Amino acid sequence: MTLEAILAYLHILAILTMVVFIASEAALCRVEWLNAAAVERLAKVDMIYGIAAIAVLATGVARTWWGMKGTAWYWTNPLLHVKLTLFIIVGVLSIFPTLTYFRWRKAVRSTGTLPAEAEIRKTRKLVMIQAHIIALIPLVAVFLARGFGAKG
């Protein structure tokens, strides 16, 4: 029971960290606010966001292995696969902003050049899409936790 509670806590903590840092990216990645300092900050915030995403995945997998319900219960439930699919979509969508932030940072450091408005808007749109998909995952999670989709 204690292990289950600790695993749940770590998973929720990782999720909250991920949410805070995607929200920070959304706040920083704005045409009207982007300057050299914000570009540097975006790269750092995105790195923490990525680490948090890895922690979400690791703690989620740990819950399926060592949690009370066990792997058979989780992995046969289609809702877990919906959650994972949404999470993978978020991960794939995050690749472009991550690469973009590193490119922006390199340009700012070497020439002081800030990105074009269109590129900032495109990147922010992808960040916002990620944030909205992330907000759907807990909806699936609450149904999963209550046994919806479970066989038997």
C-alpha cells in the first residue's frame, strides 16, 4: 500500500511539473515578449519539461509494474493505450519546439538575431496544442482508474 501511494505521488508530481513547464513555454513564447533572455529561458524551460515528461513516463510504467493493480490489469485496458497514444503525440509534437529553441539560442548567441514573428507564432501554436492534449490525458486517467474499459 505504501509503495502504491509513493508511486502515485511521484507520478502526479511529474505530471504537475510537466504542466507547469509547458505553461511556462506558452507564456514565454510570444512575439511581444521574446527577447534574447526569453530565448535562453525557453531552452532551459523546455529541457526541464522534457525531463518531467520522461519522469511521467517512468513513474507511469513503474505504477503498472509495481502498483497494486499489476501489469495484466493495466496493459489489457484500452484506456491505457489511449493515454499512451496521447502522450506519444505530445512527445512527437514537442520535437519541433525543442529543436527550434536550440536553433534560436544558437542564433542569439552568435549574431544576436531573434526569430521571425511567423516562426514564433508557429512554435507557440505547437506548444499550445501540446498543452491542450496534455489536459485531456487526466480525463482518460480518471476513467482508467475507475475500471472503465477493464475486461472481466
